[in-house]
Amino acid sequence: MAEEIREVLNLLNEKLAGLFPYRLEMVTPGELKLLEKNARYMRAEQFQNLVENIKKDGNLSSLPLCYREKDGKLRVLSGNHRVQAGRQAGVEQILVMVVGDEKDSDERLAIQLSHNAIAGQDDLVILKDLWESIKDVQAKVYAGLDSDTVKALQGIQFAAIAEQRLQYKIVTFTFLGHEVENLDELMKAIAVAFASDVVYLATLEAYAPLYELMLKIKKHCLIKNTTAAFMKYNELALIGYDQMVKVEAEHCGAADSGEGVIS
């Protein structure tokens, strides 16, 4: 049976030559060489979920990418965890993709890292909705979300935005190194002063007052560059923030000492 499958694959590879940059081969998981260094890791719970899924499916649901070394052995470039899970699940034969042309060590490492890096990210709103729409317990287990992810999703509360077509403008500023440090200092001070669990989305109209203020700063301080004007804005904001904190401290001190209180 295995030999017949290999013959079919050879015919398919001939048809795909020039159109598909890989060859398809049927191999035993145990004969594949795994990476000695692999930056991608998988927690024990995730790996065990993968093993159980492979047992249920009877094979791998996606193909590992391999490279044939000079000794004729296949080295797994992408899919090391899938191969290991397949071994543990007792799968006897798996289908793999093999890089067609010869690659040097740099090219092989680049392929390895790129396949690990291009994993995408989940939209948590959609992920939460999809997860909660699964009713069958076994199907949820098969989905493979670890306990930490499930807990995180359960704790998320999403507030719907009524207006679906928001109008916005993108404003880009460029800063020098020391200017970024000043900006970070301001943002940290604001975060401490106005810390809140609620996040608000400003309207487009809120941009107009800021724009007008920037024009006033440019005119008063004889500044032409918008980034420089924004840094002056940060400087003035820090001064105003320090004054606000000082006034509040003096007010609290006066209240505690009884100054200004008429009996």
C-alpha cells in the first residue's frame, strides 16, 4: 500500500514540477531528523492537545516542511512539534513537503525562522465569539486553546461601538532620541494621574482644538516644524502637570492644618 502511494506521489510531483516548489513524500515520522535548535516552543498542555488531535484525526492536519541533507536524510525545517506529536500518537506514515532545490545553511535557517514568525495573531473579539459558539465539549478540547487563553477570553468584556464607519485622520510625528524620552515621561505621568479601567475613543472633532493649540504654539514660539511644536507642547504640559500637583498638595495641606476655615 505504501509503495503504491509513493508511485502516485511521484506522478503527482512530475505534474506539479515548475508549478509547486516542493515535492510531496510519504515517510515514517521516526526517520525524520528534528532541528537541534528550535526557537519555537510549545507548552506541555498545548503539545498534549496536539497529540490527542492527531490520534483523533489519524494523521497530521498540516504538512511539515523538510530539507534533504547530503546524507539523504530528511531534516524538518518547519513542523517539529507536529512530527514529535505524530510519533507520540503512533502515526506510522505522514505526508511531508520537501524543498525541491538545494539550499545553503543561511537559506535553511531563514526558512525555519520565517515559518515560525509568520503565525499571525488572533482577533480576540472574533476568537471569543468563535470559542463561545462551540457547544460540544470535545470540540472545544479539539480547538486546542490552552487554559490560560481560555481564562483570558472569559475575562474579556467587549463594548460595541455603535458607529461602524468612523472617520479618522492619521497624524505622524518623528522624534529624536532625547525627545522620545521626554514624550515617554509625559505619557507615564498622564497614565498615573488618569489611570482608569475605561478606555474612550475620541471623536474627529476633538482633533480641532489640539490643531489650533499647535498653531498658537508655533506662532508664539516662532516654530515652523510640527514635531518641534509638539515637543514644546509636551514641555508646557509637563509644566502644567507639575503646577497642578503642587496646587493640589498645597490645597490638601491647607485643609489638614485648618487654614482658611472660619468657625
